[in-house]
Amino acid sequence: MNAPAVAIDRKAWSVLIVSTLAFTVCFMVWMMFGVIGIPIKKQLGLSATEFGLLTAMPVLTGSLIRVPLGIWTDRYGGRIVMTILMAITVPAIWLMAYATAYWHFLVIGLFVGLAGGSFSVGTPYVARWFPKSRQGMAMGVYGAGNSGSAVNKFVAPALLVAFGWTMVPQVYAAIMAGTVLLFWFFSHSDPKHLVPSNVKFSEQLKLLKDPKVLKYCQYYSIVFGGYVALALWMVQYYVGEYGLDIRVAALLAACFSLPGGVLRAIGGVLSDKYGAHKVTWWVMWVSWICLFLLSYPQTEFTVATIDGPKTFFIGLNVYAFTAIMAVLGVAWAFGKASVFKYISDDYPQNIGAISGIVGLAGGLGGFILPILFGALLDFTGIRSSAFMFMYGVVWVSLIWMYWTEVRKTEVMGRNATEFHLAG
């Protein structure tokens, strides 16, 4: 009697491990422009807005494809959908090395960006292999593949300095091809996990009429969209703001990207234990504090004193800045997991479609934000304007969450009860 259960358990863990590896590689590829975009910007003489668009192009397709991928995963199974998705990206990644004009990078970036859609495949795929009480953990572990952003910051600068930026997409294409084979041989499929569905893409978008779905989209546009945007933006921020070498800049940027990815699994466990609402509420408050501190621009001012004028300087040095970014990365790692715990709790029969919708919103945040960061920098000349904008967006979530959730439950104290949102 126990043998089948053991076999199923082993399959579940095998699926989770190999899917997380695949997602890590996909995310590494998806974030490629965050590093190689810097020499490309110099080579093509791009403005900050143009650079923002360049880094954001892969995020656009990776976001738009998420809803149909979630539907197809429900219908056909995660194994076949993930394999095909990764295989399609290999030629596009390779061709990136041969691009010369700005529009080449934009167009090829759209195809490379398909790799970012892998999140909406793996989330329902791995969740269905585990009981509901462990789904937060499973989705959190899988989501830790976001750490591919940090892997990119370790691997790409080393390749770039040693061989030039064109070597990066060639190596990444080979890694992706190897991952396709590894995933196919070590993943599994279960016909019982398939959800027969004749629902069309347009009908799925109607889910946005559900206020809860809309709210989860807004939360995720911060914790995931903001994470993606800053992961793409941070290397050039360090180079411009602190005058660092690209390798040092990438290493420090990884202090945000790495915990922002790896610790997502802990966020899943915490969400299983304390509930999605409590974790998300604290995530938003920590984000608000961090972004307030990060928003303050480097400031020099002179004060008239009894001993004559004295000049003071206020601003974050590189160490304080990196420490606060690391805290923000941890908070967003927990938040990414807690938002999807909301989904598995509220929509257990429709995880694929809802996760696709919410993932789309998060991804679109990751597409729009770098462009806005560039436009704000071109307009104001203040690099920390990116954080000022994110600070305002977090305010929206805190207010929304207070009026729809917090007023209906006790968040702190001994009498706090497990919260389930009714409407």
C-alpha cells in the first residue's frame, strides 16, 4: 500500500526540483539585458528611456504569454508546455549575439522574453503534485527560481569582461538547450492533474472583474513587477550613481536579486503557517519604509551658522543603499509567495488561469516600470526618482489593503485569527 505513495512523493519532489531549475534558467535568460544592456547602451548611444525600453522588451512578451500558458497548462499539462516553451527560445537567445541595430535587439528581445512565461506553467504544474497544506511551500520553492536574476549577475559580467557581451547569449542558449533535455527526462505528467477547459483567452480576462483578482494583481505588480524592474535597473544604477565597475555593480545588485528569489520558498512556508493576508500586510509596510529611505536623493545643502556657512551632505552611501535593497528583496520574496497563497486558497480549481492573470499583471509592471524609471531620470535628472515612484505605488496597496482587509480582521496580537477574505 505504501509503495505507490512513496513513488508519487518521489515524482512530486523530482517535478519540483527540475521545474525550479528550469525556471531559474528561464529567469536568468529573461534578465539578460540587465547586464549586457549596459555595453549595448554605450555602443548604440541610448538615452535612459531607450535603455529602459530595451531592458523591458523581453518582460513584455513574458507577461502577455502568461495567461494563455496558464490555460494550456491546465489543459495539456505542465511538462509538455514547459518543454516546448523553453525549446522555442533557444534560437532567439543565440541570434541575440548577432544583433547590431537597436530595433534588432527590441525584436529579438520579444522572442527571448517568452522564457519569462515559464512562471505561469510551473506554478500550477508543481502545485498539483502536493496537498493543499503544502502548496504554498511548493509554489514558493518553484518561485525561488527568480534567483536566476542573481545568477545572471554572477555569470554575465564574467563572460562580458572576458569575451565581450556577445558571448553571453551564446552561452545562455547552450545552457537553455541543456535544460530542455534535463527537464524532459526528469519531469513527469499525471492525467489526473489536467483540467478540461473550453474557456477562451477573452473569457479569462473577464476574471479581472473580480475585485479580489484585481487587488492581487496590484499587489503582485509591486512584489514581482517591482522586483523585475529593479533587478534590470540596479546594475546601471550602481555604475551611474556610485561609479562602480560593472562586475562590482552586478555583485552588489545581486544582494537584492538573490534574497528576492531564493527566500520566496520561506515566504511560501510562512504563508502556509500564518496566512497570506498577514504576510502580505507586513511585506507592504517593510516595502514602504525601505522605499522611503531609498527615495531620498544625494543632497548637499549649506546652512548659515554663527561661525559662517557650513555645508552638510545627506545621502545613502553604497553600503547603506545595498543593505536597504537587500531588506527590500527579502520582503518582496515573501510577498511573491504570499500573493500566490491567496490564489491557491481562493481559487483552488482555477490556479492556472488566475495565476496567469496575476502573473500577467506582475509582468506588465516589470515591463512598464523600467521605461518609467528611464523617463523619470531623463525628465528630473534624479536617479532615486525610480524609488520615489515605487514608494507612491506601495501607498496605493497599503490603502487598498486597509480598506478591504485590515478593517475586517485583527492583524496583530494574541486574538488575531486566521483571515479569509469574503469579498
